[in-house]
Amino acid sequence: MAPRVVLDSNIWVSAYITPKDNCARIVRAVTAGRFSGIISGYILGEVDRALSKKSLRKPYRIEHSDSRLYLSLIRSRLEIVIPSEVSFALRDPADSLVLGTALAGNATYLVTGDRDLLDDPNLLSWMRERGVLIVSPGEFNLD
């Protein structure tokens, strides 16, 4: 059985704007079914909001219709879950919805570039106890 993976919104956005980077390779592997991809409405909304910002649209020439197709692809290829409640005190309370997505989806991995999640040893341990490894794109093994 393929590992279950949640990609944080920053991974999806990075993959969209830089299609040759490591995040893009991870996204291609997940959307191709090499891993069981899990997402929530919250993460989808974060991706949509980021790709709708003028600060990204202009320099990366993001067309609204193209970002809509990208979101449709994600919705069609991934399992959508409702985030579980998270009882861990976080600097950014919105991160609880990302962690809750991983917990609700019984994820093996949460791949993120968010330093708040990656640099907190207590959080890493707390999630590991629940079966989820929080890793950066560089730490995620595509093999």
C-alpha cells in the first residue's frame, strides 16, 4: 500500500510556480498515484487564495483559468478529508487545520516548508506518536 501523504499549501503553490523544483516532482508523484494523496478544503482554499494574489499572478503570469484547472486536478486525484481537532498549542492556530488534515487522513507524511511545523521538536514528536512524520520537501523520499 502506498504511503499516505498530505502536502501543505506551500508545496502546491511552489510546484505551480516553479514546475521543475523538488516540490513539483513531489506533486507529480502524488497526483500520478505513487502516493495516496490527502487534502482538506482548508488546504485547497489556501492554495486558491495564494494563486489568486496579484503578487503571484503578475510575476508568474498565472491565468485564473489555469489555476482553476490545477485545483480541479488536485480535487480529482486526492482524497478530501475534514480536519480532525488538534490539541497541540501552536504559534499559528491555522496550522492546526493542516495537522488535522494529516491526522484525519491517517497520513504517513506531512510535507511542508513551514518552519513553524518543521522546527518544533515537541510538535514533531507529538505528531510522530500519532503516526505522522512532518518533513520538508528535501527530506521527503520519492523512492
